[in-house]
Amino acid sequence: MQWEFPGGKLLKLVIGDITRVPADAIVNAANAQLRGGGGVDGAIHRAGGPSIMRELDEIRARQGGCPTGSAVVTGAGNLPARYVFHAVGPIWRGGDRNEAELLASCYRTCLALAEERGLSTISFPSISTGAYGYPVRQAAEIAMQEVCRHLQRPDTRLREVIFVLFDQATFEAYAEALRQRAPVE
Ligand code: ADP
């Protein structure tokens, strides 16, 4: 599924493995310790190779971990990308612990990092909806809101944002959230 914004900018939703989809930046759903983990984080380190963790070791030595809602940047090792943006999503604690704003902040931070670097394409997984337990429909609404808002701006250098969703149910939630936002044809 894809949606075209003025100027030909595209928002794409696909089912798949984010480590196999070329993009200028691949977003990782990392943890605040930046130490790697399961899920998409594990897949990114396995496919990208050890150079990514070496760079994270240096970042950790300099600044400790990464605050929730923010992201740090490394190279992409063997991945089909130039950068990995390691975004730290919120752990779902029932919804009254600022989770929505923290999740929105992950997307905004990554989009800003891409713009600063003049990138054309960025890919996202469904941040926080695996081990971190964020309800997928709500997470999808936030993700689509932030990305649509960004691509509607006339001054973006980003041309394409791709959500690489790992399973059908997650894909359906994002597709529904996008349909809710997209004007009826
Ligand atoms: P979090 O801790 O932020 O919840 P997870 O990695 O546990 O992160 O899950 C986030 C989402 O990423 C889930 O929908 C999970 O199914 C998905 N996922 C796992 N592996 C991959 C992969 N290789 N490519 C894309 N998405 C993946």
C-alpha cells in the first residue's frame, strides 16, 4: 500500500524484514541502554555485523544510553543503508505515562535526523509494539500522524518513507490508520 503526497513524495507500507529493504537510513527499535536485544534490534545487529555495536559502544562511553523518545546514529555495516537510527520507544505502561508523546517523538527525531543529513529514503519498523507492548492500533495512528504531517511539509528532502512491518496484523493496523488519514478518492 502506498500514499502519494504533493511533489511525488511517497509513504509506503510493506510486509517484510527491514534488514532486506534498501533505504538511506534504517530505523531500529532499540533500548535505552543501546545494548542490542531481540526482535528487530537483534535482526539489525545480526544482519549489519559487529561494526554497529562497536559504534554504539563509543556512543555509550561518551553519553551513556539514549533517552526514551530520542535516537542515536551509527553507520549501517552490511545493511543496504548508509545509517541506522537507533530510536528508543516507550515501554507501554497503560497509556498515562506520556507514552504517546514519547512514541511520536521517536518518529519526529528520526525524520529530523534524516532531513539534517539530506537523505531521500528512510525505513521504519513498528516501534514499541513488540516486546515493549504498545497497542498496535494506537501506535500505528501515531506513526501515520507524524509521518503524514512531515511529508505534507513543502520543504522536505525526504522523498520516500517506508514502513516495513513484520506480520500481517501489524500491516493491517498501519494500513487502517493510513486510510483514516488519507482523503477519500
Ligand atoms: P520494541 O521493543 O520497540 O517493542 P520489537 O523489536 O520487540 O521492538 O518489536 C517491534 C516490531 O518489530 C514488532 O512488530 C516486531 O514484530 C517487528 N520486527 C521484528 N523483527 C523485524 C524485522 N526483521 N523487520 C521488521 N520488523 C521486525
